[in-house]
Amino acid sequence: MGTPLTKQEQAVLLGIARDAITSYLRTGTLLEPMRDEESLNQQRGCFVTLSQAGQLRGCIGTFTSERPLCREVAVMAGAAATEDPRFYPMRKDDLDTFSIEISVLSPLRKTKDPAEIIVGLHGIYLEQDGQRGVLLPQVAIEQQWDRETFLQHTCYKAGLAKDAWRAAGCDIYLFTAQIMKEA
């Protein structure tokens, strides 16, 4: 996955995400800061997950990036706040009531054997007939799912039948994530 981010670098990314959302909701301008830290300038995929009152409020991410991580986090934070189609776009009055979690991702690795999936370590990205679904590693732990249930829910997320993962033509990819949350 690359060198894990330090606690300080994680705090910087969480601050970037919060500042990006706050700035965008207050001014309409998304802040995309640059940083000097080498690790924050690597091109890595990430997901930004927002919660309100302990419930999912938005989650958007990407597996690859043409931008430095520090800027990708800002862009994904803004998108999670305003572009997740499952939720209304956040408003200024939401600014005091949300929390942020960032998952910095490893590259995707295709697997032919779903038994390789380690619940809590791996996230799943699967694709079949143009339908795609992804669930982050922490989702299986939060929901107390076993491997098969995790695969089934990733199929549901893709709009597929629950056992589509067993079919020929279903490509399964694994990834890991370094997860950071606001205190």
C-alpha cells in the first residue's frame, strides 16, 4: 500500500477535508491545498465518508488519482458532501453536525479466489456486465458480516443478484485501506 501515513499526516488530511467542505458550503469555492510532505503528494486513491448522528451522510471516492493525495482528499470531501445521490447536498446548517472518515487505498488487485478475502483487511470492488460495486474494508466489520455476506452486499451495491460473485464473468478485486477518523 505504500508507507503508512503518520498520525500528523492523517490529521492534516482530516483538516483538509473539513476545510474543503466548510469553504465550499460557505463560499462556493473548494479549497485544494498543496502540501510539502512527500506522502501527501503521492497519487493515491481515497474515499471520504461523512456521518451525521452516527449515520452515513455521504461517501465518494476513487481508486486512482491524477492529483496529489492532499488535493484528491479535498475533491472527494466536497463530492461526498454535495454529490452523493443518496443524500441531499449538505448545507451550511449541517457544518456543526458531521464527522469525517478518510480511507487511503492501496492499488486494486484482481483475485480469482474469493477465499483470499480477509474480512476487516480487504475491501471489495466487483464488476460484472458493466455493473460495479464497492464496499470499504471497515463496512464488513461495522455490519459484523462474514466473507460471503460481504460479497453478497457488494453484489447488491452493484445492482446484481446476491450470488453474482460466484458467476463466471464476475471480476473481483481486493484492496486495503488506511483509515483515519476525526476524534
